[in-house]
Amino acid sequence: MKASILLVDDEQNILKTVGIALGASGYAVTSFQHPLQALEAVRADHFDIGLFDLKMEPLSGIDLLREARTLAPEMTVVLMTAHGSIDSAVEAMKLGAYDYLQKPFEFSELQLFIDKVASHHHMKSELRQLKEELARRGGAGSLVTRSERMKSIIALALQVADSSISVLVEGESGTGKELLAHLIHDNSPRKDRPFVTVNCSALAENLLESELFGHVKGSFTGAVRDRQGRFEAADGGTVFLDEIGEIPPPTQVKLLRFLQHREFERVGETTTSKVDVRVIAATNRDLQAAVGNGQFREDLYYRLNAVKVKLPPLRDRQEDIPLLAQHFLTKLGANTDVAPQVMAALGGYGWKGNVRELENVMERAVILARGEPIQLYHLPEEFQALATPASRPMSLEEVEQQHIIKVLRLAKDLDEAATILGIDPATLYRKRKKYGL
């Protein structure tokens, strides 16, 4: 059985035919002809999807929607409406309805539509359950995942958080290395002390040592006053050394001494200072290979590598892509939906920039969609061919759909798109509705 559906319509024949169609698709359908009875059912039972007729008495579909939003906020509600009630249906969407279905409709159209609604509801439920799970385990911020491999990594991070042991996080750029470091810090006894980040690749060799350990006035050209280093600033907390593989050999020696004794001298100073700092380092390089070719000190590597965590690239955790896409929509405050073609394209992409690239793509799509559902043409051009599997020839409908998507991207408005396609705006409206564009 798929999702549970609460079907409410004051026409008995609609209840019967819709119930048969959805039941044949594997859905558990509970039907009511009277909205007050349906309201009692909402109070008593759980339903994944509410499919309400708009025009009913004594409660309209919008009235029932308002009550359902209060009694069962996790239910995904869809309204069925006649052609003349589109404005009311759009108003209902502003009140929290997921979508509307215009009568009359074919069985096949209904089944495809409800499949899309169920997929959306399932995704929302998974994201909510995941956030609740992570909250119970101490919270993992933006480390949203359903990957077993990532869950194991998060569990390990939480396990070592209570200690002061050094952690080395390996992974490609954009996989969430700093987020994992934040997770460890935020679940450690140091959580109320500073978390200080140093990007080791962004600083020139002669400035990195000063950045880490500080300097005294006059120690080099431009040192016009004493300056506290990042380790000193993080006393009692955590220092996150990003791109640790880029540290030059002289600074590696001083960092090794610091890790051994937690003591250092500022540049230009002979007085030794001690601080209590936990070090979490990260790299997108293979540090073990760098040790082998003499680019990185072996003793420093083993000091940093007390606990090693390797984050997988996004292409190796594709099950996370829908959840992450939805997570970024939530993070951006975008109360909008995503067309199935978009999810298909996101799932087929290689993601060389990993999670960070996905976040950028979703932010771009939100800006271009302007509050409307996100469609394929809101994604960068390289995603367009990914919505349809390349392993088989496209059907005539799929060719038409892809061509309409391309024209919609190029045209300044819908009227111009209709002109380019050689059809009237009403036909374009029907085709956009048919393809979910």
C-alpha cells in the first residue's frame, strides 16, 4: 500500500470513480460525502494526503483545508475544482494547499498527479524524520543525509566529540568538511568557546605563521602592532584548519610542536605561551600520498590523523540529492514545489562541486522561479538533457515537452513562447499543465 488518502466530495459518483482509480494504483482511500464527517476522521485518524472538492456545504474545501492545517499539519492537501473556480484554488494554495486538480480529468491524469503528490509528501516526511533523528542525536546542523555511510560518519563524529583528540577530515571540495567540524565542536564540552577557522590555502607562506601564532610589533614589515594569533583567540575552543595540505614545510614544523605541547611563540617573540585548543584539520588532497612524496611531514600527519574521517562525494550518495534539494529550499525560505523532471535531472548530474554546487543550483532556481514551482528550465543548461534517460529514444510527447521547455527558457513571456511555438496561448497553457511546466 502506498499513501493513505482522505477523499472528500459531495458527489457520490466522484467518490466512487476516484476511489476505484486510486485504489487500483495501490493507495488506501477513505471517502466521505459530507465534509463534517471528514473533519471528524481527520481528528481521529492519520492521512498522508487530503483530496478535497472545493465547492461543498456546509464546509467548503478551503474551510476543510484550514481545519486540516490545524489538526494535521503534516497532511498534504490537494483541491479538486471546476474550471470556473481556478481563482479560489490559487487562493487555497496560498493558504497551504499543495496543488489543485481541475475537473474533469482522465483516470490516467489523476493517477500520475497523485503519484507526484505522494512523492512530494514522502520527501517532506523523510526530511522531517531525519531532522528529528539528528536532533535526538545531538543535532547535525546542515548535514542532511539518509546515506548509511554518512550516518556512520556522523555517529563517529558525535562519539569523539567529548574528547580533545585531533580529527582529520578528508573529502573533495564541497562535501561538508567544515560542517562536520562544526558538528564535533557543537557537541563537545567546548561548544560555548570559540570555533575559529583558518583557510591555509588562502594565505601566503610568510603570513600563515603570523595568522596561526600571532606576532609582535616590528617583527616584520607591516607589523605595526602586536597581533593575537588564531590559536590564542580560540583558547578553550576549537581551531579548524582547512586545506591543511597547503601548509609550507617551515610552518609544518611549528604546527607539529604546537600539537605536541600546546605551546608556541608569536612571530618576533621569545616568550612561550600555552593554550587549550582542539585541532580539527581538513584537506581535499591525499595526505598519505603527500607524505610519500615528501610534501608533508609524516610525524605531523600522524599527529593530525588521530581520528580520520573521509566524506564521500555527492555522486556516491545519490539518495541524499532529493533531501538536500528540499533542505536548501527550506534554508532559502522558498515555499515552492519542484517538478519531477527537476529531481530526475538533479539525480543524473555528476556534481563535481558536491553539496556546495547543489546548494548554488537550488539558490539559482529559486531566484529564477520567483515563487512559482521550480521547473527544468530554471536549472543551468547542462541539466536540460538529464531529465530523460539517454538509454532509450524519446517518445514524441517527450520531444514536444523538451522543445517547449527550451522555448520557455528563451522567450521573455508566455505570449512570446506561444508565438515561437506557433500555437495560441490557451494551447500552451494546456500543454504546460499536461507536462507540469
